[in-house]
Amino acid sequence: MTTSPASPRRADGRGDDALRPVRFLWDSMGFALASLTVEAGRTRVLCSVCLEEEVPRWRRGGGRGWLSAEYRLLPASTPERQPRELMKLSGRTQEIQRLIGRSLRAALDLEALGERTLLIDCDVLQADAGTRTASITGAWVALAAALERLQERGVLATSPLRRQVSAVSVGLVDGRALLDLDYGEDSRAEVDLNVVGDEADQLLEIQGTAEGAPFSRAQLTAMLDLAASGLAGLRQAQRAALAEQAAERRSGQTV
């Protein structure tokens, strides 16, 4: 889908079907199995992966692993300071971390993981909308790197990774379908849609909300078409980030 010549450019100069610039900064946390900071425009999320050599009690003895995700907005990630969520998580936080966990578990063969738990942490350093989708996209890259390292160390005989997973937002703003909303767009969107998909263009999850008036099937189709093109672009960026990180590691080993 291309932007109509009559359509005004967005505030940041993008066309309706354009992603924000995406960047992955590797190994932000030295003690994690793998970590990175993913940037999507002005949104930045720190994603890390840790391993525990056990599964939750309710899963013991079944020969299958588990993946669990946690998500937090850090205090200075928004214009007004976010209080730390300590004793009780907000409904929003719980919903988002469940979404991240479901999306990443769909990428794995949990039997091949064995009775181990992968712990994913997504901490939002700066929020300009799309934090849940950036978390999924970045965490998958960190997860892929972590599983490769477990194979190199002899912990895993084969990789449990079965799917490439990415996520993107799309919405209707002033009646226009726009890809990868920033905060200014998200805050006035008539419809907000979050789409999670894999490399076969299969949909893993769709979260959609009409903030005001209902939307039509034709509008939903237009938004899903936009999301499909955005997910393809994100998958390309994910693969490039993994290739770059692998090349850097090989270079370091030969020095």
C-alpha cells in the first residue's frame, strides 16, 4: 500500500505505510544470557533473557520448558514520572507482559527446551507509543541470540526456536490507516490495533479497540494489510541485527 499524493505527510515526515526507524543495540546488560535495547523512533525498550534450570512447580515432570515475561515502564520513561509498580501490578502491565509471553512461547518448541525456564524482561526506557510491540520485536531478537549461545555452550543440542516473531501497531487516525503510531497519533486514534505475526505471514495475535465509533471490515482489512508490510520490514531488521551480532562475535573470537 502506498501513500496517496493527496495525503499530508505525518508529523515526522513518514508516509502512511512507513515504519519508524528501527535499531538494535546489543548486550546492554553484561550478565544476561542475551540483551539489547530496541529503538523504534523515540520508543526505547531494554530486553534481556535469563535462564533457570527448572520450570514452575505446576509444570515439573512433563519434560517441557517454559517462558515467562515481565514488562515495566521505568519511572522517567514518560513526560510525567511513572511510579514503580512493586507490590501490585496495574491491569495494563499484566496484560502487556502476558501478551509478550504468549507471543514468544508461540515461537518455541518447549519440549526441545527441556525442563528449563527462559525469563524475558522488557523495561521501557522511553515511551513514545508502541512499547508492547517494540518489546515483542526486540525480545524475539534477544531470545534468538540467547538460544544460539545455549547451543554453543552445549546446554541445548538443538535450538527450540521455531518461528520468527515480530509485532507492530496500526490505527485509524482522522480516518486514515497509519502504520506504527507514535504517541501523538496513538493518543487521538479512532482505532488502535496491535498485530503479532510470524515469517509465514500467519497471525499470532490481534488486539484491536475502537476508541469511539465502530470500524468496518474494509477498514480492518486495510489496517491488516499495512501491518503485514510493517511486519515484513521488522523481520528484515531482526535478521540483519542477528547477522551483525554474529559477525561481531566471530570477529572478536579471531582477534
